[in-house]
Amino acid sequence: MGLRVILTGATGMVGEGVLHECLNDNAIDHILVIGRKPSGVSHPKISEIMHEDFFDLSPVAGALAGYDACFFCLGVSSIGLKEEAYKRLTYDLTMTMAGVLQKQDPHIIFCYVSGSGTDSTEKGRSMWARVKGMTENRLLQMFPGRAFMFRPGYMHPTPGLKNTLKLYRYFTWMYPFMRMVFPWFVSTLSELGKAMIHVAKNGYERPVLEVRDIVRAAGK
């Protein structure tokens, strides 16, 4: 039997891209998409739960049991946010989901989309990097050996998907050049999705995957 996965953030660019790879991979049997609004994707592999308050998942907790992995792609930009607000929407929100899944099945694989430059020391000058580092560190404690942090940089969007950020239209033409000159920072969104699926199936040699690791895992 293939994998049964939970996916968050399907209405965002990253989540939509990861969902696209899950739908096209025979290793994935079923995807439970949980979000505040419909993903807009209809497929026999998908079931959806609409839930408004991600800080209280108790009404839907029972439906989250029996899955092999969680692809946590939900996130917000730190632009315009103070640290307290960003921490609530990043660390606190992620911990709510992680806590529920830990109780439902402590053996679940938790794949978290973080970001290149995340600060594992939690002491650096960059606010977003500290908060992401705090989130990563706590997940690694909660799911020892089963939590994997993905730190993408620039991700070349998957053609045809509807949630690609408009800003990306100004950079896509530069992708071949950026990939050649900045290989430690540039990958594709498709590679991120494939890497997450590979890690959910087979694990990885280290719990934190930088861009080069994401590319390597995607090719396996």
C-alpha cells in the first residue's frame, strides 16, 4: 500500500506545488487536505476538511488519525509583522498541528517547509530566522528521527499552477542563470515536492535539508 499523507497550505504556492507532485506520484495513495478554504483541486486521491481555526483542531482531531506523513506547507511572510504576531502564525500554529498529530500517531513523519537561512541557534538578528529556528528545533524534539526540515531558497514555480506568486513572473526568465550561479540557493518547486515524498518513504541522512539536499532527495 502507498502512503497516506496530510497536507496543509494547499491554497498557497508551495502547498499547491507539493500537492501537484503527490497527485502525480504512485507512492501516494491518499491526501487529506486541511485548510480554511477549498483547494480547488478535485481528484480521487484527495479528501478535504475545511476548518477555520487552526489554533483549535479539537473538532477535527479524530479525522487526522491513520496517516503516514504530514506535509506542513502552511506559512506566512514576516513582512510587516512584529515578532509576537509572526511567532503566533508560525511557531504557535505549527505546534498546534504537531501536538494533535503526535497524540494521534507518534510514529508519523512530519515534513516542515522552513526556509534557507533559518537560524537554528534562535539567537541571530533576523526575526523570521529565529522563529523558524525555534519551530524547527521543537519539531525535531517532538518527532525524534521522524521530523524533517526543508529549507528551500528560490523555487522555480511549476508551470500551470494557479497560486504562483505574481512576483515570480519577474524572476522566472532568470532561472537557468540563477541555477548555474547559485546552486546552493535555487531549486524548483517540483523538486521540493518530490523530495518530501522521497523523505516520507525512505527518510534522509540528516533531519535538516538545505537546497542541495532537496535537489539530491528529489532525484532519488
